[in-house]
Amino acid sequence: MAGGGREGPAGLRRTTGGLFVVGALAFAAAATVLTSTFDWPDILREPADVVLPAFAAGGQGLVWTWFATAWTYAILAVPLLLLPAVLGRAGDPVLKAATSIGAASVLLSLIGFLRWVFVVPALADSYVAGDAGTRAAVGVAWVAQHQFGGALLGEHLGQVLAVAWSVAVSVIILRTRVLPRWLGALGLVAGVLYLISQGEVLATAVPGFPIWEPAGILGSSGWGPWVAALGVTLLVRPVGRARGAGTASATELRIPVRA
């Protein structure tokens, strides 16, 4: 029956799909501006004497670009929370857990992005205006906040939890066929590549940690389009009826996710 039953209200499905698409595209646009104006993400691995003067030179426009990047990414939290109801699996314990994990990933990434709005400007101003002693002290403060708020919270925990969410959703799609199986397969590929890209993050804390250079660009550029594809799929087609009765259990799905 259109708009009801297993798939949930058609309006909610389209709203959820639209928000996935808008969030993915808006974040991609903001990130593109950030790349062209601040050499992000490559500049993240540069020392304080490169990053802070460059940030100060960017002025208020760069601060607002970071603000836009943060809150466009945060849009994804809304459709992520709506997805279980849209799929007709609000009682699925695996999807419930995955949704909580996904929401936490958005929050952690948001913190990582917003430190460029609320923390880094003061550090950059102090560094540029200070003498040698001040610059040395600010450099230490920069490394501390960058590793904690950026590498740990935003890049490691935020991204690993995002991978866990996308892998769980993809496995559910493959097992239940509630959405096209190709979408689940692509989600697994994107999630694995995104997880492999963690080598670069871990190398900031463990020198010599193995890095596969292509994983960074493949992981980040693959995960976003997958989110957009999930949204487009929800926009253009009804949700299918899952195979079998009831919801899949954690034992049935056997989702091994390692941090």
C-alpha cells in the first residue's frame, strides 16, 4: 500500500532521502572551498609554523568556511536518525545500535571541525603576533589540541564510528534486501577503504605506522557519494519488504567491527 506498511510514510522516506543528498552535497561543496582556500586536508599534517600563519592569513572568511563545513556535515545526523523508521526496522537491535554509533560519529566530527572556529583562531592570532617564546608555547598548545580534537576525536573516532554505521547498514541491506543489494555492496567497499585510510591518522601518534596512500582519497571520496546514493535511492523508489519475518538479530547479522 503506497505510503504505508513496511516502507513507512512516503513523505518521511523522501524527506530522509533528500536530507542525505543535501547533507552530502552541501558538505562536499563546503569542503571543496576549504580545499581551494586552505589546502585541506593536506595542511592538517603540517607543523604549527605553516598552519597557523596560513590560518591567520585566511581571515574571517576562512573561519566561516570551517563553520559551514562543520554544520553541513551535521545535517547527516537527521536522516541517519530517521533511517530505521523509513526502512521499517525501528525495532531491529542491530540498526538501533548502528544508529546510535552513527549519531555519535557525527557529533565527534562536528567537534573536530568546530575547533577551527572556536579554538584555532586565538592560537593563530597569538602565534602571528607573538615573539619567539610565545610562538614556541603556542606551537605546543597547537599540537595538543590538534591531536586531541582533530586526530583523536574527529578523524579517528568520528571516522571509525561512521565506518561502523555504514557497514552495519550495508550488511542489513544485503541480508534483508530492503534496498538494492548493489547499494549494500558499495557501502561495504567504501567502508573498508575509509577504514584503511585510518593508517594516516594513526601514523600521527605511532611513527612508522603503515600507510596506503590511495586509501585516503579513495576512502573519503567514496564514502560521501555512497551516502548520497543512499539518499537518491530513498528518494526515487519505495523501500522493499525484508526477507523473512521480524527483524534480524545481532547473531544473525554477525557484524564484526573493530576500532
